[in-house]
Amino acid sequence: MKKVKKLFFISALTILATACGGFSDMDDPAGTASLEGLALTAQGEVLASVDVYLVRDGLAVLEVKTDEQGLFSMELDELGPVNIVVNDGAGLGSLKQMAVYEGANDAGRLFVQPLESISPVVDMRGVGFEERVTSEGGDYIDPKYNSDRSAVFAARKLGGSANYEIVRIDLPMGHETVLIDDVDLVTSHTEEIQLLDDRVLQYRATMASPENPETLTQSLVLIDTNSGQKLLEQPWWQMFSEAWVADDDICYFEGYERQQAYDTLFGWAYEYQVRPVRINLTAGQQEIGATLSGWKTHADMWIRGGHKVAFRPQRDCDYEDPNCGWDPLTSIYMTDFSNLTTSYLGDSGDAYSFALFTSWNGQAIFFLRNLGASEQGLMRMNVSTGQVSTLRTFEAAEGTIYRMTLSPDNSELLLDQRFYQESHFVSGAVSRMTLSDNSLTPLAMDHSADSDTFTLCQGEYSSCTMSYLDDSLTVRITETFDLTSQRAGALVDFAADGAATARLFPIGEGDYRVPSLLTSPDSSIEALRLRNLETGFFQLLTGPVGTPADEMQQQTFITANHSTMAFSEDGTYLFYFTRDPISGYTQLFRVENTE
């Protein structure tokens, strides 16, 4: 009986080998073969003109399309195990794992299903679907790309621990380096980690309080992005400004010698002596400047320009002086971190709103001043002399300036104007003011797109935002609207000559921001993060610059929110973070860009 079974098994193997090619050919990868198959929908209908990939060792080595009958065929010059991936470009596809023998091979009928449900596909490269870049366990939170997108930094949740690792992920392939491990990261802030520049990463953690080592306090930590070396670790309450990098120096204001100021409902309020500090990145040497005069609990208008910073101290006198009172915040000081000296710059006068101070252009600070009951002055302070001059006055009929933005090339100011009648808001406007002659050019507020009309910036507390693009010429205004046909985010770009391009993007009922829009380094492709109104999840779409949203091609299909996107420097890939369908963790993914 055993002999009969053995003879039957040998005969079966012989018949199979005859049909599929000799088994000896599997040891000869140089043999030739053909492969064919049929791509079908889940309902059995043919799929014409969809992509089919031959994958070896996780990499697509051959790509063909199905014909009008859903058939595909390939000629192969290497035998052995392969993966056949069908991708219809709309999130559906199939995976066939098989061995290829010399001669004819049949992959059979391949029925498509959601590709995200076929977990091995996200580990494959070049199959036109979402490719997972990272592979370590744990969620990657608050990622930050460096300037040329050669690396991204993130905090990774350690498995089985409440703490995190700070990691650098080299792009495009995803090699990871742990810069700092076992960090008790403070996650109550909107940004857990920040890049001060490509060399310095900042995050908040916990440390033993220098005043009471038995207690813990929040700390601010700066590390080298290549080595992970700690450059600074300070209690957060000792940092009296954001740290920044100027040339080869880290600059910040440090608070020290804390004292109790006054009792509050929640306990004691404290004051500190404040001094400028500079750390040289090359030498690692720290230098400390002289103490600023008087106790400084806060300072308004931290305005940076290279090594220089201007500020208005909230107090400039001793609390013991009964005549001190609250300083009216008119004195402007400047600290030069190149030599760690601080000097009085000038007086801002009755600058009625702190938020109206803008960044300087290297030589001047621009701010608004009340000149009378119904008149504003747009002022310029020379940072070398402290001299204040009036650039332009605005009567009530010309609107109240609510905010202003300096263009990147320092040539003009963008003004947000509000018009009131008997203290009631009437309308809004946005104008460009050329600094060479102080001329004012209003921008058009009425626009239409996709058969809808809308007017920008007309609510006193609207979601209207305004900014300059990197070219220093194009002004972008965004706002959300409940239009007749849809709830939408409006984006309007104004060229230097005033010509406007308006676009609308459909958004959800609970969305109050215009969807994120990113342009590739060569300015040829745009990536749009847009909520899918059927599933509720954010997906990524791409298309040539200026493409309407309904004509952009969806690139991502995993059922999860996709976020924190960035183009590679050469524009080949679009990187982003989303939920990994294999592990369930938030990981780094990429897709190849298609126009």
C-alpha cells in the first residue's frame, strides 16, 4: 500500500512538472518564460487599461497594462517566485504570489479588492500604491522635515513605555537613527518638537527642578540633529524668548534669580532677572551678556533679524517703587547677540495693539499708532537711530488697520483694513502698500469659482487669512464659506499686477480651515490635503499647479487621515504620515508623483 502511494505521488509530480516546466529550471534563474492573466472586478467584470506589476524582492521590475478584455501578458527572463500586483489607480487591486517556470505560466483570474486590505502591498516599491517607509513599532508624532527634505524628525512612542524616542529618518529610503531615547516628552503643546534650523532640534521634556531636585519641572531641550548631543537643557520658565539660530549661534534670553512678586488666586507669581545668552554651534561655547535693567516678567514684540532682536519690556522699574505701576509698553529696546549688548532704541508712543507690530526688514520696524480719535498712523522706526517717522495716515473713511504683513523681499506691506460706522463693522478690505512711494493698491474682494460667488474678508471675526508666497510677489488670501452649493474653502492668489486666480475646495461641516496646499520644489505640481466627504478621512491629491480640486488625481487610499506632507527635493516622491494597515501605528509613507 505504501509503495502504491509513493508511485502515485511521483506520477503526480511528473505530470505537474511537464505542465509547468521542469523543476530543474527553477535552479536556473536565467531561463525564459511567459506569464498571462485576467484582471476582473469583484463582480467579475473585466478591467481594461489598469496597471499590472511584476514584483521581485519587494521591488517592481516590470509593468504592463491590461487590454480591453482585461488580459495582460509578460515576457520574463528570470524564473522563480514572484508577486503579481494589479492596481486600478483608484484604491483597488489584487496580489498574486506564485512561482514562474520556464515556458508558459497562467496567473489565472485576479479579482480586485481594496489594496489597503492586502497588507504586504505597502511594503512593495514601485507598484503605484502607498509605500511604507518606516517599519519600527510605535506611532511617529509631530514630524518635522528639514529644509531640503533629506530627513524628517519625529518623536516615536516606545512600545510598552510611556516615554518616547527622538528619531531622524533619512529620506527617501527611511534609514532611522535614534538621537535621544527614553524621553519623558511633554505632549500638552501644539508642537512637541521643532526644528530651529537643519542643525538644531527643540523639544519639551521633564527634568529635576534646579530649585527643588525632589520635584520635576518642564524643560526645554535643544539637540544636534546629526549626533543627538544635547546643546541646551533649561527649565522652560527660564527661557524668556524662543531660542533661534543666527548664522552659527543659538540665541535666547535666559531668566534667573527668581523671586516672588505677588500672590494670586492660584499661588505666587514670580519675576526673574533676564540676560541674553549665545551658544556657538561649532565650538559649543556659551557666552552670557549683561543683565537687562529691572525685573522683566514678560516682554512684548520679540522681533528678530539675524543676531538682533527688538522688544518692549512689560516692566522697566522696580516693583518696590509705589509709583511704578504698569509700564505702558512704549519703550523699545534692542539686543545685539553678536556682542551681547542691549540698548534703548526708541519710543513707540501710543501703539494701541501689540499684535500690530511686524517683523523688520533689516533696517526698520513698522507699527501703528493712534494719532487721534479717528486717525491712525503707520509708523517706521529706524533700528540704527531709533528715529520714528510717519509713512502714511489713515482717516476713518480709509478703514482701521487690523493687521499687516511685510513682504519677504521687504518691498511692501500687506494691510488688512476694517471699516466701521458708529462702532459697527461694515466691511473689510486688503491692500498692498508699496514702501518706495507709500502708494496703496486695493485687492479685489469679490470672486467666483465653480459657479459660486463669494466676497473675501467681510466678517469682523472671519476666518480670512492673508500671506505672501515665496516669490514675494504673489499674495494669497484664504477663507471658508457656506456657499449655496457646498461648504468650501476659498483660495485666491493675486499676482503683482492685481490679476486674481480663485479656487474652491469642498470641506466638511466641521472644517474651519482651507485645506493644506503644497507646491513641489520646481513649482510644477501641487499636493492637496482634502477631506473625503464620504469616508470623513483626509486624503492627498496631486495635479499640475492651478488644477481645480475636482480634476486633481487622488494618490492615497488607506482609510485613515493623511497628514504632514512634503515633496522630495527632486519632486519624485510625496512623503506623508498615516496609519499603517499592518500594525495600526502612524508611520511614514510615500507615493510616487504622477501628473
